[in-house]
Amino acid sequence: MSDFQTHLPILAIIVPCYNEEEMFPITFPTLVGLIDDLCLKGKVNDNSFVCFVNDGSRDRTWQLIESAADANPKRIKGIKLATNFGHQNALMAGMMTMRTECDCMISIDADLQDDIAVIETMVDKHREGFKVVYGVRNKRNTDTFFKKITAQLFYRIMQRMKVKTIYNHADFRLIDRVVADQLALFGEVNLFLRGMFPLIGFASTEVIYDRKERMAGETKYPLKKMISFAWDGITSFSTYPLRLIFLMGVFIFFVSMLLAVLAVIPVFYGKTIQGWASTVIPIFVFAGIQIISIGLIGEYVGKIYKEVKARPRFIIETIKNNNSETKD
Ligand code: UDP
Ligand code: MG
């Protein structure tokens, strides 16, 4: 390897695959070709590779990965998960296993809906010093009307819940190895990766691309999975829904006070039904108090939830004049 080569970053492309036997024969030569091309252009190290993570596929995906890896061991690696763990976990498995083998990695779906032409731009941005490069879709013209609306609603809610997310960014991104090392410190089980990188920090930028339609096979994200993923995104990053209960309780309590006054006034005019005010007022007041109490418990549950996640409290990028470092 020439001296020039050793300075180039080793790129790993991580591809989660679930029942992708139709897509794989197109995906692997495309990505290998792309890496060969980037090597020729002197943008990435010749040891760069693609890693396919088989997420418990029930079709022939793993056999295909194995034979491709046998035929081209330099460029193709494969990880076989024991069963189907889901897209996010499969991606995590790929990144955590390969982070010691490369300098930067790009995650991309097996269906190549994301434009691989911007991978070169991502690599360029990484060379400029960005540690995270988010792939961002410029428009959603390949989406159905329903998906467009629900996606927009999702980003809106996330914003309201004070969760930092990159608008129109899914899981097509480049990360530097140092970012992957930090990601390893996040011990959570309910993964929502796109929400985690903004938490980690480091210099980041975006590249814009058009998302295409799936070339072969069908979506592995039916509506049910999409909703549960969105729900995970909200509940894994925000305890705001719990606070809403508390606020709702306070609101109901004050409304009940107002209603209590309104219920009492007719008493002075003697126009009431016997026992009505004394029955209804406690119902109002106690409803408010109960919801406040639930909300208050929610506040603590939220804190416990954050504690058990054991996320790192801070992430240091560099330390200047670090003694412990110079001693080594
Ligand atoms: N995938 C996975 N495990 C799953 C579901 C999906 O590894 O349980 C992979 C799938 O093979 C693909 C990527 O995740 O590479 C995204 O899935 P898909 O393209 O079906 O989702 P969509 O683009 O329709 O949201
Ligand atoms: Mg897709």
C-alpha cells in the first residue's frame, strides 16, 4: 500500500437486510462498485468494505450474503443476527461490530432508495472535518400522500416534545469512528438512532438528495411498524407526555373550581336540586386532584426512566494539554 493510501480513511458501508433476496443481487455489486470507484479516485482507503447485516431474514438473503462475501472477501463482510431484531438494532449491530475496522461508516438501506451518488459528497465532507454527515431528502415526491402527511406530523410532534431531530433525515448518514465509539456508551434498548446523533454532538453537516422508489422487493415497514417506530421515537426521547398529564390535571382542577363556584351560586337563590352541588363539586375537584397526582407520579417515572437509560452525561471531543494523554 502506498504512503498516500494509508492516509485515506477506511470506509465501511453498513447495510441492514431483512428478506432482501430480490434486492441483494442489485445492491451488493452497486455498493462494491461504488467503493472501487472511490478508491480509484483516491477518496477512500483500498481496505474499505461493505458490511451486510442479515436481520433474521426468512428468505435466502444470508446465503446470498455468504456467497458474495466468499467471492469477494476484501470488499464484502457479513453479520448474521440470530433472529429478527429490527432495522435499528441490526444497524447498531453492524456499527458496533465494525467500528474498530474502519475510520468512518455510512449506513444505508438495502433497497438503495437513498441516492448513493451523495456518498462521495459525504466522504468529502468527512475529509473536511465533519464527524457526522446527515443525508437529508429534499422532497417527498416518491412518498404516498399518507406517508407525507404522517411524516410531517411526526416531525411536528417531535419538535413540540423538544426532541432534537434533523428534518427529513432517516438513517442514511456518515459517522466518524469517534462518534461510533460514543454511541457505544448509550445503553438504551429502544433504539431511535436518528435521535441519538444530535445528542452525541460533534461537527455535523447535511447533504441533500432525492429519495427514489424501492427497486425490488417490498417495504419492510408496514403501517403498524411505522407507527410503533414513531411512538418509540417520541417516548424514548421525551418524557413530555407525562408532563402533559400533570398540566391537564392542573387545568381540570381550575376548571372544576370555576364550576364549583357556578354550582354554588344558585344555592343562594334557592333554585337548586337538593344535594346536587354537594355531589358534583367533590367529583370535579377530586378528578382534578387525581389527574394532578398521576401527573406528579409521571414526573418521577420520567426521571427514573432517564436514569435507567444511563446515557452518558457529557461527551468530550478533545482535551488540550491533557497530562494523562502525554504520559501514555
Ligand atoms: N430492515 C431490517 N429489519 C427489519 C426491517 C427492515 O433490517 O426488521 C431493513 C430492510 O432490509 C432495509 C431497511 O431496513 O434495508 C429499511 O427497510 P425498508 O426499505 O423496507 O423501509 P422503508 O424504506 O419502506 O421505510
Ligand atoms: Mg426502503
